[in-house]
Amino acid sequence: MKSIAWVLNYGSSAIIENILKTEIDMMHISVVSPVYMAESFLPELVNRIIQSVKRITEDFEIILVEDGSPDQSWEKIEQLAHKFSFVKGIKLSRNFGQHYAISAGLDHTTSDWVVVMDCDLQDRPEEIPALYSEALKGYDAVFAKRIHRKDHFFKKICSKIFSRILSYLTDARFDESIANFGIYSRKLINAVCSMRESIRIFPVMVWWVGFKTSQVNVNHGKRTCGKSNYSFKLAAKLALNVILAYSDKPIILLIKSGFLISALAFVYAIIILVIWLNGRIGVSGYTSLIISIWFLSGIIISTLGAIGLYVGKIFEGVKQRPIYIIEKTIND
């Protein structure tokens, strides 16, 4: 792999072409896509993936993971699997969520390189060769950076806000222009698959395992029909899960807030004592007492709630339930 990176930087075009051809013939690529409410997208998705990946290798597979979709997505996957032997279908027993469906697909890959992408065609299959070419320079993960997102204004604003909050609370750098779409080495995928915790967010897991990464600017496809299944509520839940799974900063902030309030209360008590000694206080104020009680009660309840959330996630983890359940497969 290092020799390929050297040739890409310093070799002649003829040498590059011959070595890339040899390396391409050796490679085996898996394309994993979670499927939900995608009945109308799937035929075009598969056809465009085939056209793009065949520019790299003839040895590839497409793994479509149906995540408890209420439409006819599984029937469409079965049709495509009967038509193409390299299309593999995995049907989960219910809707576990996008990142759990991705985990199911990753667990069934056997390739040197794995492409993860959404099924709604906003992640354009035509970008896969560019991601692959960048990965050959010696990277274990190459993320697709959406230079012009084709989402509606409200979704883009929410993504930006969530990214800023998550970056602060987890001490990691989140980029709203980067999602699941990218190509990943077998070494990195093995590391991600070894993580069996109950809270699963694929891009965060990739960030956590480390390895050498890069980015490629890609065009973001426009959604031709339907609408995104990520509501504000789901996005908020996802953000909360990321914070609880990868950061204890909320607890630290609550502790700091408690110390700050105690310090302010101590200063205020000294001021009141001095005023009382000077005989300038007659009857203590009812308003300040009530405000203090409500304020401190709110802080206490918030602290207990934050601790309860962490304890709840621990409770989910110690049950050691499977992170997904497969109902049936095809061509697997």
C-alpha cells in the first residue's frame, strides 16, 4: 500500500496505470446500505452502484439491509437479489435504526474495502471511484464531504447546531458536511465491528477507533421523491445518545455549576450578614427565599436527571442483548 502511495505521488502515468490495474484486480469491495422506505430508490441505486464499482473491480458485493421498513422494500431487494447474485439482502426483525442496520451489514462483509452509503441516492454512487482512489494513497478511511448539501434549510441549520453542540460536549470535531458515506479499510471495519456496545453511531465509532483518514469533496444528490425519515425528535435522540456514549462532560459541567452556585451563595451570605450587622435588614424577603428554593431545586433535579440517563444507558448495556436481530437473508 505504501508503494502505491509513492507511485501515485512520484510515478509516471504509465506506471500508475499498470500498478492501479494490478491492485484493482486484487481488490474486493463491499457496498453496505441501510434500507428504510426506499422501495422506489432501490433499482436505480443498485444499477448506479454497479456502473460505478465496475470501474474499479469486477469482484464486489452489494449488501442491502432492510431495517423493518413498512413498504415493499424487502420484496424489491429479493427481486434484485434474484437478478444479481452479488446483491445480498438482510432483513431485520424490526426497525432497529440506521446505524444498527449498518452494523448488521458490516458484520456480513468479507472484503478489503467497504463503502457505506445511504439508500436515498443523495449519496451518489458515482463518487465511489474518487473515494477509492484517495484510499489507495494509504488511508484507512476516506469520508465524503458534501460541498453543497441539497437538504432543506431547516435540516441544514439543525445539523450545524447539533454538530457544534456535539463537538463541545464530546471534545471531538464533528463536521455537518460529513455523514456515513465513505470508504473504509478491512482493518478499520474489523475494529468497528469489535465494538459491541448498545449505542451505535457509525461515524463516531469510526472517529473513535482512529487510523489514518482523509476527505474527498463530493456532490450531494437531490432527493427526488419522499422525505427524510430523520425528524427533529430522532436527530435530538441521536445527539443525546452520542453525548451519553462518548462523553462525561455533562456530569462535569453540572459539578462545576454546583461549585459556582455554592460560591455565589457563600458570597451572597457574607453580604447579607454584613448588611444585617449594620442593622439595615428588618424582615427577610419572601421573594428571594422562593427564588432560591426553586432555582436550587431545578439544579438538583437536573443533576439527578443527568445521572439517571447515564445509569439508564448502563442498564441497557449490562443486559447484553444483541444489537440487531436478523429475520431472513438472501444470497448471503
